[in-house]
Amino acid sequence: MESWQAVAASAVFVGVLVCIATEWIQLTIAAMLGAMLLMFLNVITLSEAADYIARSYATLALFFGVMVMVRSFEPTRIFEYLATQIVLLAKGQGKRLLLGIVAITTPICAVLPNATTVMLLAPLIPPIATELGVNFVPLLILMVLVANSAGLLTLVGDPATFIVGDAINISFLDYLRNLSLGGAIAVLVVTLMLPVLFPGIWKKQLSDLEHLPHPQINHPRMLTLGGLVVALVLLFFVIGESLPLPISPAAVALLGAALCLLLTHHSRIDSIQNILRDVDWSTLIFFMSVFVLIGALEKTGVLSAASGVLALVLGRNIALGSILLLLLVGLLSSLVPNIPLVVAMVPLLKEYVVNVGLASSDILVPDFSGDLPVVVLPLFYAMMFGATLGGNGTLVGASSNIVAAGIAEQHGKRISFQTFLQYGLPVTAVQITTAGVYLLVRFLINPA
């Protein structure tokens, strides 16, 4: 390990976080400048940067595909139409609308990755807020907080959860039995905090519902055919990887995008150029840049060195280690997008349990398919909870947060780092505390 390269990688990474947190530089520009600086200093080469980006190609492909599908439906005005119906169902009451966002987002995030859910549902929020006469930014933030929390309900609800679950070979059913209750508690925390977090919207009452605009759906034939495409995409998101010939969610999303572009082109309701121009490229570039920044930390040995520190601090005390890991990963996940964080942390944690003699070196093999010792599982469960719930802490903590920020900018408003923090920080603090209690009771004090 070149010490100056490790220092440079760490300094650039911290500098990018400071620029984003203080809003000196817009987050995409800050991350991209950081990645370019590392290449300019030869800490990481262009080919190595491309390799680190390629490791997360599935995430980028999934986001791009869903963005194209959502944009393809805009000319039909389906989002404005559904927004009006939701306001009517809520009877113009803000508290019903807030509870409705929780109720709609939670079950979808149980079967779809949370960032995908935000991409599908977030376009409804600005028109809903306009008709109710409130700022749509808090509503978007609420959707993100619920989506990230509900990502713990199943193994596939959050990419970070899936990455850790895949590393320890936990089955879908075992996850439901052991960890889903923790996800339900996390969603309950957000629900109970609604009147405190959103007092103005909670008390909002729109009395004159008769004069709401009633947008008409355009191009019903395109909407019908497109709806069939989306239904098939959602179906294959759930069952695709269990088919005899597995189909990844990323491939499904790209196929759906291609079919939606085909429908749009032949129905002549919009041009392909307009749709591709409106894709949220800034969000995609941000993620690519972050993957490079994390890759530089991995290449220079910063992450590996952290493994030694972890072993020194935690020792062989699983109960203490689980709680400290929950807090540590929760904090880190508030500062670093949780997908690249867990990609880096999983091998680090496996190396730690081997180093302290809690597991054999077999678990370090990339294609390890056995079971980890039951005694070390709470550590990995703590990582799941910390990575997922910590993502609620700041604007850069989870992919769904960045997606929501991009959608807000497309609708003319910006979710600042401080604005997200005032909602996310109290929620994360309560959720991490309740998750710690759940881990202690369920796996450490009374593991039966």
C-alpha cells in the first residue's frame, strides 16, 4: 500500500463529503471532481475507475431503465390524473395523505428495490402537493424515509440488504422469519413520528374539493399497452431470478425501457430524443463517481486497514460488536451511499470474523455457498439494519435519496442537504435505537 495514495484517497473522499454537506458544490459536481482528482493524481487509473463502475453495472442499468419507462408515460398525463384521485381519496386532509403515502410505499418496497419504488411513485408527489397547496419536498422526503425503512421487510427490498443477505446465503423465508419484524418496526417509527415531522401538512385541510383540476388522460391506447409492459416488468422483477434461465432486474428494466421507447416512437406522442434528454443523468453520474471514490479507498488499502481496527475494537464480543457495528455502519451509511458501502464492508466483516477465530477461512472464498456459524450472524444482521436505516440520515445516504433529489430538481425545487437532515436525522436516531433493542432481544439476549 502506498501511504501517500491512501492519504490522498481518504482526503479526497472526506473533502467530497464536506463539499456536499456544506453545499459548497452541487453533489454530482463534487463527486465527479473528486473522482477526476484521484485519476489526475494517479491514485486510480481510468481503466481501474471503469472497472469499479462496471462492478455496479446492474444498479446503473436498473436506474436507467426505470427512468426511461417513467419518462415515457409523461405525455399521457397519468401522473396528474392519479394525483387528483389520491387527493380526493384523502378527502383533502393532509394527515390522510401522509398516511396514504406510507400505506402505498410500504408494500411496494417489500417486493421492489426502494430506489425503483421511488422512481415509480415520486412523479405523483409534485402534482399532489400542488393541488393540496403544500410544498412537495417534505412529501418526497417522507416517501424516501418510508421506502428505505420498508426495504428491511424482505430480502429484496433494499439492494444493500440483498448484498449482505447474498453474502451470508440467507434464504428469502429465513429472512422473513428472522428480520422482517425489524423492518415493520422501522416503518412504524416513521408513521408514529408523522405529526411531529410534518405538522403543517398533518393539519392541512382542503375544503373546496369541487374546484380541483381534473386532468384527462391522453393517449389511452399507449397507456394501456404501456401498462401491460410495466405489469410484466414488475412481475419479472419478482420472479425473474428464480426462473430456469434467470433474468436479472437490470435486464428486465432495460427491456421495459426499450419496449416503452418503441411504443412512444410508433404512437408519435413524444420523440426518443426528448425522453433520453430528460433522463436524470446527474443522478447516474453521481453514482458512477461515488463508485470510483470507494474503489480508490479499496485499492489503496484504506478499507482493509479498517478491518484490523474493527478486530481490535470489537474483539470476540458478539453482543457488543453487533451494537457497535450497527452504530458504525449506520453513521457511515449516512455519509456514504449504502450500496458501495456494503460492497466494501462485507468482505471486511468476513475477514474480521476469520481473524478472531469465529469462522473458518472457507467463508472468504468468493463463491462460498455454505452456512456461516450462527454465532456470527447477528453481526451481519446489524450491518443490514445499519446500512439500510442509516441511509435515512442524510441526502447522500441511500440511492433512493439521490433519486428523489433528482426528481425534485426536474420539478423546479432542490432538496438541500440541511433540509433532508432536519427530517432524516431524528428518524434515523429513533430507528437505530429501536433496531438495537430488537437485535439485543431477538438474537443476543433471547436467541431462541
